[in-house]
Amino acid sequence: MKSHELTIEGMSCHHCVMHVKKELSKVAGLVVEDVQIGKARVQYEETIVSSQRVAQAIDDAGYKLSANN
């Protein structure tokens, strides 16, 4: 597994952190290391989990993965 640092737009509070963590935790094959306001550190095997699926989970939480990811 490879560690990825994600920049997330639109997060401003602890409530945001919980939403992102919850949605990322639903992605099979992805391990959530840490979520803070504006960023998350996750581990996943790119052959199993696509970056589009990660972006979709963040979108499902109501936020947007930054274009520089």
C-alpha cells in the first residue's frame, strides 16, 4: 500500500472532518490514517482503488478533492 496526502476543499470544522472520515472509511481497500481540516492521509493500492473512487467518496461527503492531487 502507498500513502497518499489529499488536499480537500471546503472543510472548515470538526463536523467536516467526521463526514470525510466516514465516507473514506466506506471505500473497500482504503485505509484512513488521518483526517484534518483541509487534508487527509490515506493508504491504498492503486491497482485496487482508483483515485476517481477516492474523489467520489470525498464528493459524497460534500467536499471536493483539490485539483493538485
